[in-house]
Amino acid sequence: MSVTPKDAATAVSPDTFAGVMVTLDSTIDPSSLTTANVTLKTGTTATSATVTADGTKGFKVTLASKLAYDKPYTFTANVKDTLGRAITVSTSFATGAAPCQTNMIWKQELGQCVYQMGVKVFTANQVPLGCDHETEVCWTEFFSKGPDTGLKLIDTSAVMTGFNTRPLVFGFWKNNATLFGVTGLWKLLAIYVDTKKITAGSASDVGVSGSTDELDWVYSPRPNEGYLPGIIAHLKGSGLCYLMAWDDKQQAWDINGTGDGKPTTCPQ
């Protein structure tokens, strides 16, 4: 008997996956090739598929849609041969991470690519007009679009010490709010990886507040660069850089982790 992908295979590419192919040692009873007898699941969720014979001893499972990235799958078939003998096939495999753009890494918990630390991230994309709160569908869609047209996510080593230790990323975007005569404000906030929600200690409105000074790029420092863990914003107008870091005492995100309002050295 042979099965493709092989049992315990890893990094199976959803982009080139052609289906599960099985070849047995005896002739298959074609009436046993049904979706009730042959399943491919991720967790407890069965994928939509068709089962077809491949010669007299083989069969193939073809999916209605592409496999998900970075997921475990289990394949089970309970079929019969032409002599009436029951044959069970049970295997598992895992898909690989999605291919990411240059300077980005796959974040398994988010199911998305994020910018890696130590990289300048330019130009915030703008949320749709009227998209003001993270509970709205428009924000969920913007979040998942990716860096070309949606939310730009940046990896970080920062944690909210004294509050929780949940993993974080920073989100960088532009809204449509108006403040002091400026329409379209820049936003840069910490987001929980496990829930995709803006953290406590941040202003959670997506489209109500923000910076009137244009943030033309942001930068998440690596741990060995001499900065506090956080996110650095570069103000286009003044050329100054400001570091937003977690303030243990105030339990909030503040400039330099203290709220002193002082600029920091811009990374090269």
C-alpha cells in the first residue's frame, strides 16, 4: 500500500497539493469509494472533497478548495476490495506556513505574515470610510487583507509586564477621523496575537483618535539594539523618532515607557 502525502509528512504545500492518492495491494470495490467512507479533516472539521477511482487498485481524494496553511490534517478511509475484505487507511500530515514577502515572517497564532523586528515599515494603509471600531466587520476584513492593502502588523518582543504576558504584535494604519483640521490620523497600537484584539492600555477605537503628525515609517527594535521593547514611530514633518513602550507603573503604553515625551535616537 502507498499513500501520498506520506504519513507524518510536514510542510506540505497547499499551493501544490493535488489531493490524497492511495494505491492498495488488491482491487478496490468502487462502490465503497464514498465521502462517507473517505474523509480528510483538520481537527474535527471535514473538508469538502470528492473521491474517485484511480485504476483498479487506487483512488484519489480531490478537495473543493485549497488546504489551509500551517494546519494538521488527518486522512481516514474505510473501503473494501472486490473480495469483500475491509481495508482501513489512516494517515496524518501537516501543511507548511504561507510564503511571506521579503522582511516578513509567518506568525502561526495569527495565521498571517507580519513584519519582522529590525525592519522599517513604511506607509500605513487607510481603513474604509466609516470603519471606526474593532467590533465591526470592516475592521476584521481590513485586519486580514495583508500588508499591501490592509493592516500592517509588526512583530515585537514587548510584553505588558504586571498586566499579562500574552504575545503581541503592533498594528499600523490610518483612519478617516478629523482632529485639529487634519483628516486622516495615524494609528500605532499593540494587538494581542491570540485574539487579534487591541490591548487594554491602548485607545481601542479604530477610527476615532490618532496622530495628526504623519508617521511615515515605524520600527520594532530587536532585543540587542539597546532600545526598550516596543515600537518606534518616525514623524515625517520633524524627522524625530518616538519610542512607545509599556509603562509598568501606569499599566499603559507611554513614550519611552515613562510618558516623558522625549524623542529617541532614530534607528539607521
